[in-house]
Amino acid sequence: MSLLKKGDTVAFVAPSSFVKKDDITEAVEYFKQLGLKAKLAENITQQYPEVIKKELKLSTKCLLTKM
């Protein structure tokens, strides 16, 4: 028994990082071939460099503190 039925929508999100549109195209096509609809989150391909820089600084600081 499948939980998904033809015509159902599969949503693609990337909560921790962005996704390159080319990388997700294959997955979207696969689900469409199964008869499912695909919906991409509006911000799935957006990058936030200021957030990444902040996270890297925090990660580096934590690593140096633990040494």
C-alpha cells in the first residue's frame, strides 16, 4: 500500500541549506513520472551568505574553544 497516490503533491524544502536547481530537477522529474505533482519552496535555491559567514565564525570559535 502506497501512502502517495497519483495527483498528490510532493513538496521540496531545504531547511538547512540551499539546493542548486540543476540538482533537484532529476528528483522532480522522477516524482512527476510517478504521477505526482512537485512543488518547490520559494527559497529553495536562495543563498544567504551573511548567515553562512555567521555560522562559520560560530563553528570556528566553538572548535577553537574546545581545543
